[in-house]
Amino acid sequence: MSRFLILIFSVLFFSCTQAQEAKEVSKAADTKQVQEKSTQVIQQKPPALRQGNTNNPYKSTSRPANEMVQEFPFDIDLKDASGDIIKSDDLFSKKKPTVLMFWLTTCAPCHRKMAAFESVYPEWKEKYDFDLYAISGDFAKNYESFVSQVEKKDWDWPAYNDMNREFRQVLPGNLNGYPQTFVFDKKGKLVYNNKRYRTGDFEELEAVLQKL
């Protein structure tokens, strides 16, 4: 009887051991499959989005705020439609009021605002003698679109791309929302800021320019 019980116990123990080993093998296989799939997903990501790729078109190349000049005319690299780069402190002048109009190539209200501004700009430019610059805040991936739109619109004012997206580091509100307009007086003091595009914006802007 004892031998019979020992035999039964041995069979049961062997069966459990085999089942446990099979379970562990199956679990390891599942884990390997998950790891392989994860690796495939990473490898299938566009090169620009992989970790460590410095050519990521969505990655900001902006300097830390404490390394930047925080007062007008700042020291920001601006790129025109020809590919030429100029520093903002070489471009902006304190000899006359300066209007900075920030826009995006994908922003419909931005285009509506600048289209409406075209009708008053020549008269205002003569009456108030100010400088106007249209500054695109687009990512590097949209630079070609910036070039295309600047050439197509052929505005009466110069347009530049904030190539490193640094103005958000030096302007109030971190440039949260487009279009935005900033006016600096002859001393470089910020005297006006307007966000988005609403009826009455131009009346406000003209009133500001009249006082400068």
C-alpha cells in the first residue's frame, strides 16, 4: 500500500513539475514576442522622432531663457525666405516704433489678419513711420511652407522665421496663441500686446501708433 501511494505521489509531482515548466516556457515566449513587437514599433518610427535624433523637426532648438537677451531688440536668429539669417538686434531699430506680428503658416486667423492689414499699411506707414515685421513661429519642418507663402503673398513688409522658436522665451505669455501683435516704442519698451484677431483690433493698434 505504501509503495502504491509513493508511486501515485511521484506521478502527481512529475505532472505538476512538467505543467509548471510548460507554463514558464509559454510565459517567456510571450515576453519575447512583446519585446520583439516593441522593438519593431521603435524601429518603424520616423527617424526624426526617435530618441536622440537631433534632426527631429518637432524638437525645439531654443536656448535656455537665461542665456538669451530678455529685452528688445533681443538677440534671436531670424531666417528669411531666401535662407539668409540675421540677428534680431541687427534688424530691429530703436529709432522708430516697431510692430512685431507673429503668425503661423497653418493659422487661418493669422492670414486673415495680415490680409486685412494690407489695406491700411501703406497709409499708416507714411503717417506713423514705424517698422513692421511678420515673424513666423513655425517649426523647422514647415520652413518650406513659410517660403512658399511669403513668396505668394508678397507682403509690403518683411517676413522672417523664428528658426529656433526663441521669441516665446522672451515675450509675455510665452507666445501662447496666434496671431499676436507686439508694439515697442522708440526706447524698446513694450507698449501694446494683442492676441488673436477680432473686430476693432486695427482701431486699437492705430491709436497706439498715434501716441508714439
